[in-house]
Amino acid sequence: MDDEGRRRVFPDAHHDVEHTQEVPDTPQTRAPAYRLAFADPDFLCRDELRPVRLQLELLKPEMVMAERGIESTIVLFGGSRIPPPAERDTARTETLAELSRFYEEAREFARLMTLKSMESYGRENVIVTGGGPGVMEAGNRGAMEAGGASIGLNIVLPHEQAPNEYVTPDLCFNFHYFGIRKMHFLLRANAVAVFPGGFGTLDETFETLTLIQTERMKRVPILLFGEEFWRRIINWEALAEAGTISPEDLELFRFVDTAAEAMEAIETWDQGSSR
């Protein structure tokens, strides 16, 4: 039962904040010490309050998603610099222009998965992205085109931090801490789709693989879109041959090239690897 549904014994916090704005204007009431602690941005931003801020960033999206009834998600990782095909001529490099096809694959994968999600009234397999441009935009766009909701987990950065226009507004979150943002990516994950990208994509991918490898996270399908790209930048077999990972660790993920292949891979994941 929420606060509105039960008889309130103590004053509402909003009421007290409003009440402090109505008190006489005196040196005492203007002093920072007089501010309510939870309504004092300067106090909350102190270094000593970092544990509280970490908790708040963990709690706020968790509460909102729980209130929306979201039980599981499909995660999309991928590069913010990959343009839609219509803008491939503006790409910084020839390779980025070629990778623009994965914008459409991400868009289609999100559309297909959202149609499936809507069978559970949007509670299961909701698309979640980093909320930015490129592949992230494609994921949120595909979900919107299917008529469903999608989540965006933005983070404050000097560049590329603005949310794309396709994120469902009341599921668009903003983070200060990378670590808490990563937790929210995986807390409800039923599958992880990884498209070509840069440092951020690699970071998120290898952290996910590490969590599963070390059994700190249950095994879920991990789909690497673009086998040629992934084999070019990472010699996966060399890691196993060197003994730095086990041969069976290569079964933690599969390569796919299209949205249709990804959907089939998720449906057949428990039937063995198709690498």
C-alpha cells in the first residue's frame, strides 16, 4: 500500500519542504545549516555523502521500474557513433559507414523483441539501452515503432549525454556513477545484444562475460552482432589457447548478423552453441 492509501501519522516530506519556504526571512532561516538535509543540494553533493548518492541512484530506477511492473529486460550495447544508413555519408570513417547497417539491425531486433514483450503487457523483455545516439537510439526507436515502451540509462558525460528522442520519457534515467548504471543494465537482463562499438561497449561486454564466467550472474544469451567485426578486433581463440580463459568460456556468447538470427538464437539458446 502506498502513502496515499494509508492514514498518515507524520507530516509529508513535501509539506515540510514547502513549510520551510514560508518561514520569516531572517539570517537564521537563510543560513545553509537551516535547510532540511534531504532538500539541501550542497549537503547531498558533499564527498562524505557519496554512499547516500550511490544508494539513491540504485534505488530510484529500481522503484520506478518496479512500479511500472517491469520484470525483465533485453539489453542493447553498441556504439554511439554508428549512424543510421541515411546518414552514412557523414560517418567519420569508411568502416563506420559500413557498420551503419547495424543501426537497422538493432532497430529491427528491438522492434521484434518489443512485439514479443507486448504479449506480457510490457512486463517481460523490455528493451533497455544507454539512451544515447547510434545503436542506442536505434534500439529505443525500434521499440517505439512497435508501440511499446523502452528504457534509457543515460549518464552525465562531457559529450553525447543527451537522451535520444525515442526513449519512453518516464523510463529515461540519468546517472552519475558508471557502476550503478551497469548494475541496472543487468539486474533484470534476460539477454544481452552487443553491436559494434568502442571502449564503452567493450567495457560493458567484458564485464557481463566476467560476471557470467565467475558465476556472479546467471547465464543469459549474449549475442555479438557482426562476427567479422568482433573477430577482427578480438582473437577469442587466442585467449583460450593461451589458457587465460577456458575453452568452454567461448560458449558464453554467439555471433549473429541479423535481427532474425538473434531472435532464433535466444529461442534456441539452451539447445547448445551455434558458433
